[in-house]
Amino acid sequence: MEVVWGRLLMDTFQESTFRDRPSTFAKDGKRIWLFPQLPKGKLYNIRRIIAWTLLIFFYLAPFLKFRGEPLIFLNFLERKFVLFGNTFYPQDFHLLVLAVIALIVFIVLFTVIYGRIFCGWICPQTVFLEFLYRPIEHLIDGNPKNQKKLAEQEMDFLKAIKRVLKHGIYLIISFFTILTFITYVTGTAKGGQILHEWPMQRFGILMGVMAFTAIHYFVFAWFREQVCTMVCPYGRLQGVMLDENTIQVAYDYKRGEPRGKGENSLKGDCINCFKCVEVCPAGIDIRNGTQLECINCTACIDACNSVMKKIRNPSGLIRLASEKSISEGKSIRFNGRVIAYSLVLLVLLSVITYLFTIRGDVEITINRSPGTMFQEYGTDRYSNLYNLQMVNKTNSETDIELKLLSPEGEIILMGDPLKTAKGEVANRDFLIVLKKEQVVRSNIHLEIGVLEKGKQIEKISTTFVGPNALDK
Ligand code: SF4
Ligand code: SF4
């Protein structure tokens, strides 16, 4: 895709700056540090609102409660997961598998249609880097020109102060980010207890936190945009997911070329001001076509629109468009691949919605106790021993009863009543007793009703084993 469009542009452009290496690699393989401008414009303002909503949500979600539970609680140790007030247990694993499949299909479908908008607008890597770490850098080191000057100059007192301040703040943010991650897994109560016992009683956890803090700090203080080109598998998959109809950040080379300043009527709309390059956090020139590094952050759209406004040209020289819409001037089309993905996604979403709606608050499994056969119960009856496992997925205590719906018989519960606290998994044994004359076969089909406050919430089928009719 990049090659095809690249060739098209090569024919069109008077000058070309195509690379054979990532934008952050110099010819000798050394790292090229990027010092992008902070963008200004409508799209950036919307991105900032989205990013800060996501950041606030991330830092507060483990502490907020909904229906008596944390908003998000991923308790791997107890295999209990709380999402927006709904508690999930290993018994709901099929829902998780379907949700993950739906998410993957959704991401592929979304990418085919809208390109890498996720990367530039929602991805945690971009949100943390562009809306938390980068603005701090601008605050302490100044604008990109000053940042570059500071990076290149010898260490002096002012530079040392700035470096300590910036990296100190980065470390504090990384540390609290990792603590928040841990709170998602431990819950606030346990997390508070761990913090209270630090450092010696929880030396292992302390080491883990330090290691992850160091990784987080390394990614955002040093490795930065290289995650998107060298580490992220989603970024690397773009080449197979994008096609000529995909909507992405694109430069209208038909309108912009030949680029350059001046009154020459043969010139295109691009005045070659490089504002679009200066704001690019990936260090690329979008006028060279779609590139591996582009995260579709739309910063170049904002930059170019402000230039177009100043020179009184229509905005949209760089805009969200498909390659086809620019090269042929046609409107965006939905191809067969998009329709097929949409149908698969629709089916998956319908199945998941259905499974969520039929997912009961109390999950009950009844099995005949392994290795047991029928027993005589008094002189005229037989009994079978059963085991009941009950998972209370609600946020309150449940109190259920069992009733033998067919055939007529008796259920004798062994032990405590069938009460379970919220989130509790309970096991109980019980007997089912049938009259001998009812046990006409060695295997009798049973229907057991599960009642909560007198209302039947579930019907469970099982079998009753009796002596072979011929043996009686
Ligand atoms: S080319 Fe534009 S959209 Fe792509 S990363 Fe750079 S600024 Fe963002
Ligand atoms: S900001 Fe617009 S006018 Fe300036 S170089 Fe980029 S595309 Fe050309």
C-alpha cells in the first residue's frame, strides 16, 4: 500500500524525501530524537478531552464503586472479575472468549474502514505520551527549539535542574501509574494493606513495582514513539489491513502539488511551510504518503488547516480521506471485505448480547455424587446422593430452594440452607428420594426447580439411578 501510493506520489512530486528506514533512525543507525510542536486546533482540542477523560478514568476506576463493587476489579487470584458492577467468574469464561473474538474482529474491521484512528486517539501509548509526558517536557524544557538546544548543550547547572525535575516527575507518574495497575488486581483494600506493610514485609511486590515503574519510565522517557513502529503488533499489521478505500490522514497531492511559495499560478496549495512536519509526533512528512510510522493522530491536519486559514485557502489539504477518494476524486466506498467483517461482527455482538441477557445471577450445577449408586431409604424408597455447586454472581445474599418438579418425590438437604453471600461459591449435598414403584427403570429422568423467593429461576435436568427393573 505504502509502496503503491509512494510510486504515485513519486510521479507527482517535484521533490521527494522517501526513506528506506524508520523516521527515528539516522543513516548510521543512531537514534534521531524528535522534538514535535504541541499541536493547536479543533481536532487537538477534541483529542485532549478524550485523552483526559481516559486518563482520569484510568486513575479513578479502581476507587469508584458501582452497585457496591469497584468499577473494575481484576481479581486473578480468586478468579473473580468485576466490570461496571457485573461480577464474572470462571463459569463465564465462554463470554470472555466471545468478547475477545468480537474485540479482535472489531479492531480489524475498524482499521479496514478508519485506519489507525485508535492509535492516535485512544491508545494508552499515545494518550500517556502526548497528553501527559510530552506537555510536561514542554513545560520544563520549553518549545521544541529550546528542547533541541538543551539536549545538544553541555551539562550545566540549569540543564541539571531541568533534567532532575523532568525525570523526577516522570518517575513519580510512572510509580503511581504502576500502583494504579496493581490496585486493579488487588482491589483498594488489599492495595492499601500492601502499601501499609511496605517495604520489608512485601519485598517481592516492592521489587515488582520498582521493575514495572522502571519499564514504564523507560518507555515514556526514552523509547517513546518507537513502541509504535518496533514493538506494537497492531502497528505492524497495518500493512495487511489497510487498502485504498481505508479512511486515513492523507495529503491531497492533487491539490497541493507542485508545492512552494509564491504567486505562480502553476503552484499547488502547499506552501512548503513544514508546519505539518513540525507537529508530527512520529517524525514523518505526511506529504510522502501513508507511512508505517503514522498513527493518524491528525495533528498535521490541525497544523495545515491553520496555515490554509492564514493564506485564505480552503482547509482540508491534509484531511481524513481514502487514497482512492484523493486519486480519483470519488467518495469513500465500502468494499466487500468491509461488508463481510461487518456481518461477522454483527453476529458476534448479537450472540454476546444474548449470552449476557440469559446469564443468570445465580449459577447452579447439580451432579450425582461421583462413585455413588442408589441406596434403600427405609423399606419402600430409594435415594440418590447429589452435589450442588452454586455461584452467587449478585452483589447481595441469595437464598434459594430446590423443588422436585418431576416425578413426585422428596429432596432432603444435608447441612446448611442454600444461602450464599455475594460472590460466594457454595457446595451442598442433598438426597433425592423416590418411591420404589416409581423406579421402573435403572435410569429415571428428573426435573429440579430452583426457586428464589418462591419464584422459579431455573430448571435443571438430571438422572436418578435405581436397580435394574429385572433385578427387583
Ligand atoms: S503524519 Fe499526521 S497523522 Fe500521521 S502521525 Fe504525523 S501528525 Fe499524526
Ligand atoms: S502544513 Fe500544509 S501547507 Fe504547510 S507544508 Fe504541510 S501540507 Fe504544505
